[in-house]
Amino acid sequence: MKNKVIILTLITILLIPIAANAVSEAAVLFLLIEPSARTGGMGQAYVAQTDDAFAGYWNTGAMAFNRKKQFSSMFSNWFGKLFSDMYYFHLAGNNYYEDLGNVGFAATYMTFGKQDHLDEDGNLLSTFESYDLSAAVTYGYQTSQNTGVGLAFKFILSDLAPEGTGASEVGIKGRGMSYAFDLGVKHKTVDFGQILVSPYNGVLSIYNGIASLGGFQKAGLSEYSILVDKLDFGLNLQNIGPNITYINDSQSDPLPMNLRMGFSYRALESKYNKLCINADMNKMLANGDPIYKRIFTSWTDDFKDGDFASIADFNNSIEIREIIWGVGAEYIYLDLLSLRSGYILDRAGEIKGFSFGAGVHYTFNEQYLLNIDFAFQPGGDLQDYNQTFSLKVEF
């Protein structure tokens, strides 16, 4: 099968900055390719800042704060010099409805190009196209002035090869289908004091519930506060769903369930200048356990004897090396031009380095805002930088 082994290796090594151990246990890794050239320029740190139609992927909880009609798309021919017919495309949109919330969609298509079906003697029998596809319905609801929660439901189709084409050469056969959920939360103006006393207040809340039933006096909750104005928190748990099966029901692979969380600080918000600083952490939660166990065991199953012998050993353990860190900043001038830079560190995937990006914003007909974004981001061993381009419209 033409270039199939090479293509899948490229996807694993370069397209998705995720630890090699986790990758080996998960399928449909295209779900982890992060859309938006805006984020690519900021070291892929965006889960707490996201404020556009890409929120359907990054954090549906953040989508709850959007009040405009928004559409976005991203296209990337990741390895044009190697495979001209291999590309990634993402399309998303959302709209706010009074008293209902924000409703949207997101679709992702990843094609691996044309493949040759050969017989045992190397004769060409036919050609076919390998691709992955997902289509999602997204929803965000603002529960309070500072808090938004969201949900995405996605259908997943992976069509790598028609049955009987010998795709077992790479250990994956045919076509697979599955579905998954994403859960997102965004909270503006973080209060670290309330975070610290949350266990205490949680116990008191349980007590107050019992007190209400028993008819005796309730206890007052702690109001201890360390409020950090303009600091936002975001969390997104992605791809929660059943294993995907290719033809043979006895063989299945877990989806790339992924936890992403981070902070965004709106350092400068003036009429002419804006500056936002972000920091994210990202870890894939993939192993052979059931989903409800995987959320916990994926943090501990790769620890070995000696990993806790010292801080250095702990820091260099597989589990800690699997965590991907990203930091980035975005400066906006006159709502016309954006400059971005960031740094990504994926030690297990051996992807690290600075990213750079820029964006142009143009308002026409006094109603429509057009955003064009471009980014260079670290690509790994085979390619110094990936180039991404995205387009957004809101009105």
C-alpha cells in the first residue's frame, strides 16, 4: 500500500504532539490536531482564552460567552513537499440564542491521499482514498456572569482502506465508526481563595443539606477570597467515548481521550492595545481500561520503581514527560493587527520550540469582521515548522 506506513508514522510523530506511549494505544489521532492558526502562533495555549468559533473544539464552556454569529475554517497541507494530496480541514460555527445558549457545529476532515491496492506480485489492482472524518454538534451555556459550561457530541468515521486491500500490513484494517463527547468549563476572574476553601465549603454544603431536612441551623460557608481580576481558567475533557473497531469486533482501540486545562491573563485591555498571556497543560488519557477508570489510571499506569526517588527522577518519569506544556501571548493593535508568539514543550513526543504568528482583522459594511491568521509552529524531526492558515468571520 503506497506510503501508508510512512504516512501513519508522520501523523504520529509530527502532526500530533502527544507522548509516544499514549499514541500507541489510541486510534483516530486526527481528533487531537488543534485547529486555528491563531493558537498555533501561541504555543497551542488557548483553552482559557478561546472566544471564536474554534471554541467548539477548544472549550465549549468558553463558547457560552460568545454573542455573535461566528464561522471559522482552517486548512493545512502539512507535508506538501512530501505528499501533495495529504491535508487537514476544519470548519466550525456557532450562534447565540436568547434564553437557550450558544449552539454550534464543528467538522474535521483529514485525508491521507490516494493509496494503491497491490496484489502479492506488486501488480496494481485499484486505488482508494484513506481519510478520517468527524462531525460535531456543540453547545455552551452561561450559568453565571463569570462561568460557562459546554458540551460537544461528535460522530467519528475512519475509512483507512476497503476490506480486502491488505491494510493489515500496518496493523489497522478497514473502516471504523464511533462517537464521543467533550465537556468544557470556563471561569472568568479566578478566585484562588475560594478554590482553597472549596473542600471545606463542600463539606458544609453537605451538612447544610442534612440540616435543611432535619430542621436545624445551617452553617455559614467561608467567604475567604483571593480574587485575581482578568485571570480566566479553562478546562476541556475531549473524546470521551467507546473504543473504535475496524471490521473485526475482537479488535478495538481507545479514542484519544484528552485533558486540556490552563489560564489566560488579560494583561492589557485598552481602546488601542490588548495583550493576553496564556499557559496550558495537555495530557492524553489513553490505555486499555474502561473510560471511568482511564480518567484516573492514565495518570499513574506508567510510573515505575524509582520514579519517586528524587525530584529529577519524578520529573523525568514517563507520566510527567507525557504532559505537554504550552505558553503564549497575543498583542492586538487597534483591533486591526495581531502579533503572537509562544513556546511548546512536548518532551515525550520530542517536539519543542518557539512558535510565531500574525493576524489581520478587517471590518466591512460596519457589521462583518473578517480575521485572517497565519502561524509557524514546531514540526518535529522531519520538518522544522508547520505552516497553518485559518479564516474567521463574525457578525
